[in-house]
Amino acid sequence: MITENREVEALVEKFGEALSQEYSKNTDRSAIIIDYVMGRTEQFPDLLPDSMQYAYRSMDLFEKLAKKDDSDVFFRAGALMLRMGLNASRSYYWQGYSLSVCMGDGHHALGLAGKSKAGSQRLQSLLPRMEKIHKFAGDKAMMDELKSRVGKCNFGKKDAGDTGVIINTLLLLKLYSLLDNTRAHQFNSQRLASEFPEILQAVLAENTEQLRELLNAAVKPIIAYPFKAKENYSVRELSVDFITSQREKTIAAHYPDLQAQENGEVSRTQFNRTLTQIHSALLYVINVKGGKQLFLDEPGDVGLALLDAVRTLHEVYPLEVRQHLLAIDRRAKKPDELLEGIIPLHEPYELIERLRGELNSYMVPWSALQSYVLSVPDQALRAYEILRSAYYKAYLHKVLTDGGIALPEGAGTLTQAVFAVLRGQSEGGRHGLFFARYLEGETSFEDYWKDETNRSLFDHRNRDSRRKNLLVAVSFLPAESSYIRRLAILISRPECDALTLVSEMYHSFSFSGEKLLELYGNDPEVSRERLLSGLLMLNGMRDYYYRSMPQTEYRSIIRKNLTDSLKQYKNLPTDSRLTVLDIAFEDRDALALEQLTEAIRAGLLDSSKKASGAALAEFSRVPDKTLYLTLYRTEKKAAIKELVLDALRSVPDSKAAYQQLLETEKTEDWRTLIQILLDTADLSPVHAHAALADQADAKKTARLSWLSVNDLPALLDLEGQQIDDRIKSYLMLQSMDHTTAPNERLNELRSYVNSETLSNFAAELIQLWIQNEAPAKEKWVLYVGALFGDRKLIQILVPQIKEWTENSRGAMAAEAVKALSYLNEPAALMAIDKIKRTVKNRQVKGAAEEALQLAAENQGLTPEQLEDRLVTSLGFDDKGAQQFSYGERTFQVKVNRNLEVMVINEETGKPLKSLPASGQKDDAELAAKAKADFNLLKKDLKTMVAIQAQRLEESLSKQRLWSAEEWTTLFVGNIVMQKFAVGLIWGVYEQGDLTDTFRYMEDGTFNTVDEDEYELAEGAKVGLIHPLELEQEALEGWKSQLEDYEIKQPFEQLNRQIHLVAEENLQSTQYEDLPGSELSPTAFPKALEKYGWYKGHAQDGGYYTELYKDYGDWLAELRFSGTSITYYEGLDDITLELLQFHANGKGQYSYYSDIPALALGKIPGRVFSETIYDILRASGR
């Protein structure tokens, strides 16, 4: 019997129960399973092989057991998993994965960057694990598993298998062969090996002579016969002359009796199989040796034979060889460093690979790529010589010429290089050829544009990178040329969408709309208005397919064309309108009166509260009689005319201004109002307001019939004297039309009304409205409270919001949330933040998010930054303590590293579990208050920890970055957040890439993975690292450090599951490898909502079929069979259908089905991994 460990035994018990339930829900076999695993019996449980389809819970517990135990207990459990997973299809990940867990991390295939901890003794270190699993699972289970693994290598199929799978299978088969020297076992080993191709059989048998013959036979035809360009990177990317020369040299050196066979052909299948087998074989030998350097030190005869073959292939097919060698190191940033010693590195293939990868990506990192090219000028020039791609050559021509680096003699002009791209068959095609003809004047615009295929060149829905590359190449042409003039004509033609066309041109770093407008805006064939319109709209568009221009260029265009920009103002998107106003008001002193008047008028009429607020602020900033009179006379909107008349009271000699208006005004209603203001101009505003109340429209007054003005609290002046009740009427009458925001003009009441009486009035008004069942048509009442209310409004509205939400008045609840956002109280924003996190109603939650967004915008912050500022310290001082007094006794309360409160008796210094009961010497009242406050503190801390853990995990998921200053304020300045900081691993990022990692220590210092002191730079961007960003060594180092300091992470970070897109799925736009089981229609969506997902639009009967997660620039969409937003008895279980990703349309999620899904290979690794992780844990995996 195995010596029992209680922690391990508890895991085994859970494992036994899970395996029994997943095997059969009808019969409980957990006891016999547990007894077998614990070694209490040698009787293998009565479980039939090939009978289990799902083992998700069992697998999860088995993996946890792997982390706790490596004794016979673990291997017995592994034997069960292995034998129960022998389904013929072996289609479920856990079946084959069981053996991998049993073998431990040390058996995984290493790339050229990898290094085994066991060094050259790698096989010997893994053999004991293989012996254990073989002992308990039996030979048949092992044979079946290895056969399955061989099958997954796809040796007999058209597409070559995955290199990592082949290497792992070779390693396992080699280990299996070392288990036993008996004839029977060796026969089984050889039978398995016989299913491998001959090259791999020779490698396993270490038969060097046979291997060299096989390699020669395999490589020779590949070198002799040219390969089709469309099937081959090297032939496609490198010049024909270069490849031909390389082939001839290679044949002369290795096959002198062989002539290059121009008429022969090697099939794609043969080519790929050969390269996959040879490179897998080499990497396998490197794995056996324990790593690249150990292999190079002692390659052995087999290794040398493989190296010779790989180097020979590299001479003619360098890009394919590099791709295969780096198959496991695909994300390597410096591939040449990994390839050093394996193949020659004198040619600029790394640069060419980077050009190929980045110039064809959707978001080209132009600045970084340009810097890299200019940092290696010799390589760039050599690449220019040997490249076949006209587009890559045109790019190098542009960058090198701009960088002052002379090109080789005979390179020609940049214009020639561009037209070589357009007219070239492989890259230009029909699109390029006809566009070139138009640009060179061979074809008229009318003839060019009537062809639908020609028009599709500018269609953003066509994401073919070659189409985009043609437009990028055109941007390299000289701005002052007939070609770019004709481009300007095309963009501004009424048949064309100027916005889309300039957006497409801004895929290039070289295009300048500002320059285009300056050079050709006055050309008689160019429509300046249409060209400017496209440029003005561009940076305001939020749809993902629009490419914005640099903001400095955008502001310069507006500044130089302000009058025309104001003429187009109402047709611009919100962000564009805001920028126009910002520039106009920034340049106020330099503007003509007509420009300033138009800017303010446009802003005041804007539906955007931010725009109207900015215009109102500018309108009020400096009282300007001339501006006000001009605005009144040129505007017909009543709201603006009223605003002007009110504002005129603040200018010197207002009576003269009113007199001027009275003389010219012909409308009787306006004349009456002006006369009232003229008569009261020398009096306090109270007189004007009272008079205006008397002049109120009868219909408006009738709307107040649901309340009695006399029943509302009296308003007092600043000396405490009661004010005329007509002011109450004025206040309400002036608020009636303001149902979306407060009437800011009413702030004038504060000049003569006591603020407290205003807040009391507002609170009572809202209470009466609520008691009157809160009629929606009188919701203006909420905004009276928003303008004059104080914390009492929070106490009134927060519980009311909850009640409305639960009683089908979501719209009113959302309106109340919006009203709260106008309160100048941090507590209001904290309440809204809590509503956002606790209320499930989508409308109310959306209102809370919008309110926080608005508050953040008003403060110049992102919503996340605002939420950071709402984090409370819960009363703890800067040393992380607070005192609770019983009178004579006091107790100090702190937060421990597990984010729980701990109590210390200050008299004795002893820790306590909680505050004690009060004694005879204690002050009973103080003690009772202390106990109540302490219990509230515990509750608040628990809530805060849950919320902040959720926020931080979301920050990890979405890669949120803080500035060093923001990070320090939040995580060092707040004692509770300090505890989070200590338990997590942080990274410093540059342009989204991880550059350093560190940990915050309890003593206030920073630490590296090697436990060296780290200094956080002032300008650094800090975020939570994701384990997929770390090399295995760094990941294990951080895990070890946290274990050494006995620190438990507040949520899974370092041990977080990682999920990568399989190579065969990189081009797919749909991911379908989702849990296949039926899931709860309530529990599954609820679990995903906890991880930041939200439901799609409800259809008839509240039925919805999508769930979404917003990652900022990306949006994940999960489609399933559907369920109702309202639970009812008999809801069917749901099944998951597919997952896809979209570039984020900024909130327009109801239209995502009309936006093409993106290829999985385009999705950032963190986004994909986190999405799959969410789905798996929500489904119980």
C-alpha cells in the first residue's frame, strides 16, 4: 500500500468520483477507482475500454494531481486515463493528452531555442516515467496509444504532418524501445517503427549508411527539378537568376554528374513530405541530444548526415528550410540567432522573411520596419539584388533612397519600380495593369471606372493584401507628378467614395492627404470640397476598416481649411466635429468673428454633449457683446436665442444691447422676453427669473398639475430669507425641455439661492415624482436633481434603480443612472461602477458604462483610468492599518497577503481571528460601533477583492497597460491594491511587445526573475504578463520565486491555460473545436458574463444566439443553439456552434454579422488564448 498524503488523497477522491460519473451516471464505481489509484488493491477497476467519450473533469483533476504527486498514485491514475481513452477515433484531446501528462513537461518537443534540463541525458531522465506508465497501463494500451500517435503524423496523407507531433512521437517510440530488450518487445517496437517513412526508420535505428543513401535519393530530385513558383516560397520571393545560379552551384558541388532537369517536376506532396521528414529527423536528433548547442558539440554520424542534407536543400530552397527548422520556434524574434551553426547565414533571408511577413500584414508596422531596414543597409542592398518581388523591391527602393543610401547601378527610378509592381503579372494582375493605364493617361476616368473589377481595387471588403499593396506602391510615386494628380481627380470624382479611397491610401506611410489637397485642391478637374470631405471624415470614423491619418496631419488640414471645415461640420462624425471645435477655440484670438460665431453655433446645436458643452464653455468664457448679438441675429433656434439673451445680462451696458435687439426684433414673443430682460437689467437675477415665470406658456404651467409648488421645500437666499415661490416655478419650467441633460443655465440660481435649499428642493421633487409612479414624460425631474442634488440623491436613486430594473422599467433605471453621472460627487461614480458590475439588465448596464465613459471623457480619462481612481483604500492608512477602539483597549486591523483582515491586540501584540467580545472595562457603545464597523469592513473588503480581482483578470485578458505613474499611484499608493501587486507578475511593454518582467516586493522594491533589483523607468508602460509571452525558463523561474516566498496568486496567471491556433486553422475564419457536450442554458452564459462577455440582441421571446467579448480592437463572437434571456421551466440545454473574431466596430455589435470574420491567424495570441480559456472554464473544463 502506498504511503498516503492527505492532500493527494483528497484529489484522488475527487478524481475517482469524476471518472466514475463521466464513465456512467447509473453506477457509482468511485470506491474501487480510488482504492486502485491509492494502491490499496491491485484489482484494476471494472471499466470497459473504448467506452468513454468525455473526461473533462477527470482530466482537469488528473492534471492537478500531476502537480502534486509523481509517485505510483499519479501513474495509476494515468493508467486509468490512458486505458479508458482508447476510443478508436481518439478525437478528444484528453485521450492522447493523458500520456503527455504522464510523461511530464520534459518530453515535449524542443525547438532550436529549447534546452532540456537533463541535457544529453534527456532520454534517460524520461525513461523511468515511461516504465511506470507501461507498468500500470500495460503493453496493449501503450501500443495502441503509440499507433494513434503515428497516425496523427499524417505520413500517408497529402499534407505533411506537424513537426512537433512527429518529434514527440519519435521520442516516445524511442523510449518505448528502451523499456525491454526481449525479442517480443523489440518486435513490437520495430513493428511500430515500420509505420514511419524509411528516412525516419533509419534515424531511429541509427543506421547512418542507409540514412545517407535515403537522403541522397530524396534530395537529388528536389535539387534537379525546378519547382513551381506558386507552390514555393523561395522561387516566389527570390529572383529566377539567383535561384538558377544556386541550383547550378549545388549540382556542381554535390551531384557533378547530374544536369539540371528543366522539363521534370517534383510534386508539391513529394516536396513537402521530403522536407518535413528530413527536418523532423534533424530536430528529433537535436531533441535527443538535449538542445542545439549540445548537438553541435557532438552531432554524431546520423546528425552529420542530416545536417549535410539540410544544408544542401538550403542552397536552393532557403526560405522553406528556415521555415521547417523554425517550425517550433515560429515566434522567434531573432531567427538567425537560432539558426546559427545549422545553416549558412550570409544571405539576408531574415530581412526577406520580415519583409514578407510585415508588408503583407493588415497592420504594417511601418516605422519599425523602416528602422530595421536602415539599420542593415548592406543586407537591404543585397536583398534588393536577389529579390523577385517587385513590391518588396519598390519598398526597399523607397526606404533606401529616402535614407540617403544609393542603390546599385541600373536600379532605375522609383517611378519605374512602382509601375513594375502595377504592371507585373504576379503582383499587379488585372487590377494593377488597368490602374497603371489610368495613372499614365492611357485610359480616361470614365472608361476606367465603368469596369466593376477596376472599382473593386478600392473596396475595403476585399482584404487581399495584394490589392492593398498596389495602393501602397502608388503612394511611393512623387507627389508632384501627373500620376498623383490623376489619383486626386479619381478620389474627388462624385462616382467615387472619397472617404473610402483616402482611407485605403492611408494604408501607406508615404501617403499625405494634406499634400494632395495643397497641390491639387485648386485644380479645375479636382473637387476640393469632396477631397476635403473625405479627409475630414476619416479620423472620426470608428469602423475598423477605416485607416486614420496621423493626428498632427489631420489637425493641420482642419486648421488650414477651417472655414470649409465648418461648412461641412454637420455632416462629419462626432470625433471629427470635436476636433474642428477644439482647433477653432484653440485659435479663437486669430479667427474672424464669422468663423468664431459659426464654430460656437455649430457646437451649441450639436447632439454630442461633449461638443455642445465645449461650445457652451467657449460661449461663456469671455462675455462678448458683439459675438452674442451676431449669434442672435444669425440663428433661428429658440434655445440658442434664449441662451444669448440670458448671456447678454453679463456684458457691460446690457441695456443698450437689449435695446438694439428690441428695435430689430419683429416676433412678438421674442419682443416680450427682450422687454422683460431690459426692464430687469439693473436688478438681481431673481427679478428677471420671477418675471419670466409670470410669462410662462400656459401649456407648460399645466404640466405641473401633478404637484403643488407650495408643498415643495422653500428656497432661501444667501442670508437665509425665503425667496419668492415663483422661482420654484421658473426652475421647473426652465427644466421641462431638458430631458437628456441638466439645463446648465439654471446654475445662475446659485448666485442668490442657498445651495442646501436647492439640493433639498431637488430631492423632494424627485421623491414626489417617484411617489407619483415616476411618469416618463416628466423625467426632466431627474436632471433637476442632477444639477442641484447632493449625496441624498444617491441614497434615493440607487435603491430605486434596483427596483425599476427588477420591475420591467429598465429604460427609467438607465435614465436615472445617466442622471447620477452629472452629480459632482465621487460617491455617485462609485455607485454607478457598482451598478455596472452587479446589474444584469443590459440596458441599465449599458447606461452605467456610458455614464462612466462620459465622466471619464469629461476628466480626460479612459473608463478604466476612471475606475482606478474610484478604488478606495477602505480607511486603511499608508501603513496599511486602522484602529478600532473599545475605549481602554484598541485593536489594529491590517490586510494580510491573502487579502483578508487580520486583527492585532495593541496591548499584547497578539494576533486575533476577529474582534473579541466587549469586556467589563470596555466602553459598550464604542465596542458595539467597532464591531459593526469591523463587520462592514470585512464585507467591503470581500466585495472589493472580488471586484478588483475581476478587473485585474480582465486587464490581463485584454492586455491593459498603465503608465508607470498610474501604476504606482494605484498599486503602491493603495494598501489593498499593494497586496494584489505583490502576488502578480508584471511586464514592461513597448509598442505592445513585452520587454521586461518584474515583481513588486512587500518592502516596496522591484525584483526580476533572477531576484536582482529592478528599477521601473518613468515613461514605462506596465501590464500583467500572460504566460504565452514568456519563455519556459522565465515562466518556471517566476513560479519558483512565488513558491519560495509562499505567495498565492489572487487568480491564475502563471498557471493560466494557453491555447494557440493550430497551423491548419490559421487561415480559417471560424473555430469549431468547441466543447461538444450539451450545456446549461443558464449556467453557461452566466459563467461567461462573469468573465466579461455579454449577450447578443434578443429576438422574439427574448431568444438570443450569440455571446460577445470586447477586447478593444477585437471582438469575439460565440454562436450557439440559443436560449432565452428569461429563465423558464423546460429550457433546452444549449450546444456551441462556432467561434469567430471581428475587428471591433466600437459598439455596433448588432451589425457584426455583416462584417467579415477575420482569419484566426490574424488574431493576437492573447486574445485567442483567453477566449478559448473562457469558453472551456465556463463549460466546466
